[in-house]
Amino acid sequence: MDDARLPHAGPTATAAASELPLAGVRVVEFTHMVMGPTCGMILADLGAEVIKIEPPSGDNTRRLLGSGAGFFAMFNRNKKSLAVDTQDARGREIVLRLVAGADVFSENFKGGTMARRGFGVEALSKLNPRLIYVSHKGFLPGPYEQRTALDEVVQMMGGLAYMTGPEGRPLRAGTSVNDIMGGMFGAIGVLAALRRREHTGRGGEVHSALFENNVFLVAQHMMQFAVTGRPASPMPSRISAWAVYDVFTVQGGEQIFLAAVSDTQWAAMCEEFGFADLRTDPLLATNNLRVQSRDWMLPLLRERFAPFAAAELARRFDARGLPYAPITRPEDLFDDPHLAATGGLAPMGVPADASSAGHALHTRAPLLPLALDGERLPLRAGPPGIGAQADELLAQLGYAASEIERLRRDGVLAARAP
């Protein structure tokens, strides 16, 4: 795969790049893992030129195994890579030259790391007063800010793990919800700061944090306590707001989620399946009455739905406009007909040094979950190889080819990919 340049998401992906909302915005990114890279990915998908700064050996996230194996490939598309040794004064000079002409600087390292490297907010804002400096941390400034945070840490201390697992068994959510949303809020902050800069001419500082993001996620349960005076129960033992809103085990042991969340939907479900006795039972006349009757109503519904095949239930619920869902694994989504029909998955190549598989591969990746004027934002390039755009970027900064090669020989820049 040449320089990690990948198949376009569509025939107009390159042509559309200059028309994307953030075309012309340059982002210099010092990030790793998920939170910071997510912010950069969103900005890149929106058209910004995002330059990922990583050490000559590459971001360690490239080499993660297990649940981290997909991090780099997912959150670093549409970016350029400059692999440079910032411990060397010549490497720092390269980064500072980039920052002097950049719009955004993004980082998610432990507090004080960037300042020690010469890339703190005060130093970079003096160099470039129009710069927007976005930091992704575990906590916003305050008593907790020096703690080391991970998505799991803040899920445990922020109420999300308590709400997700059964009583006495706190359970983290099944994906990096705070890292991803924290990066998203970082991107929202950048967009707000760019808009403000149009009026003031000045840059500014944006902070996004895992813990505060997690608190925002569980705020509905905080407000539930505020308005009812009763603590929210964990989701597996909660009192649902809806009478029929659950997973049912049916023919052959298959499972399907079925719901009827209004009186109209309840009537439609009863009519479809011939549950006249339930439809006319005064104890089940309204949603709130059905919620109060869930202890005996749900076992009865489970018994009645058990003989049906999941596919038949899906077809009949769909025909009636009733909510339902198959229980899908992540790998099944590659074959989802809706994603296929709407272009929600774009072809993407992954270079060997961005794949824990140890070799280059081609796959498809989900696009941002939004459309502008009916068009999905294109995937213009997959995750870059280590330092893949170094020559291009340094040439723009005025470095001669001979200087670039000397920096490479001296180990300031990553070696060329074989």
C-alpha cells in the first residue's frame, strides 16, 4: 500500500475535500489512545488538515492488542503523520514551525508533559496568538486533576458502572464511551473557539475531561433523584418507564428486543398477536398501569412470544411500526443492509504499522453519524503510516530535501517505510 493512501469513500471524496466545513484549518495533534485522537478524527472528517505528531518509533497505540487493537485504525483516519523526535532541538523546531501556522493544537498527555517539552499553552499562545489549544484530560482543573484517569476509572467513580451492572456488580459500558464522547466535546469546544476567533481575532484554550463527561452521561439519573427523591436503580433492576421494553428469548434460544412504549403501540401489539385478554384487562389499560404490573405481565408475554421465531417477530413488529431489534454483535454490522445501502461504511486500508495483525489490510469503517446536505462526510485516507507525510510537511516549512534526509539519518525523523 503506497504511503498508506487508501481507497476513496466515493468518486468525489478528493474533489469534496476543499468543500468540507473545516477545509483550510490546520490542526497539530499530540495525542494517543482514544480521547485525543477522537477529537482529531472528527475535525479531520470535517475537512481539517490534522497532523499527528508521534515519536520516530510511532504512537504506541499502533501496537495495542486485545480490546485496544482497533483504536489506532478507527480514530486516526484522514490524518497525516509526522514522526519526529521532540527530545532533539531540531525536532522541537519542526513542531514549533508547524504550530506557528496552525489553527489548533490538540493534546491528551498527563498534566505538565506538554509544558516540559516546550509545547505548553503559554509558550504556544505567545508564538501564535490565534492558536486554539485543546487539552483532553481525566478531570477539569480542581481537586482531582492530578489523578490518573481512564475510561473505566471515571465510569466507576462517576456512577455509570453502577447503573450498567446488576446490583453489587458494577460493570463498565461495552465501549470507550467517555473517551469517545470526551473527544467529541473537545471537538465541539474547538468549533466554538474557532467561531469566537472570527469575532475577536484571538485563539483560546479548550478543556475536555473524562470525569465531567461521565457525569454528563449520568445526569439524567441525578435529576431522577432530584425530582423523585428516590435513588435510581441499576439498569438491570430498574423500574422501566415503559411496560414492554425488554429482551425476549424465543424459538431456538434466539433473542430479540421488543418494545411497546405507548398505549397506541400496546393496542397494536395486542391486535397483531391476538392478545385480546390483555388488551381489555383494566389493570393494563395505560402504560403506567402496565409498568406497575410488569412483575406478572412480562412473564406472561415471555411465555406467549417464546414459540415464535425471532425473524417472524421482527417482521410482524416492523409491519405494525413497533420498536424491535435483533441482538447484534459488532462484527455483524459489516453486513448490515442499512449501512450498506446508505454508504455508512467506507472502504479503508490500514498499513502494516497501524495494524496489530502485523500486515496491511483493507476493511470498511463507520463514518461520522451525520450528513450535511444529505451527504456523508468522506473518508479521504485511512490511518497514516509512521511519518508517512514527513517529506511533504517539511518541504512546506522550507526544509530542503538534503536537510530532510540528514534529519532522517540522525534519527530525528522516522526512517522511510520499506
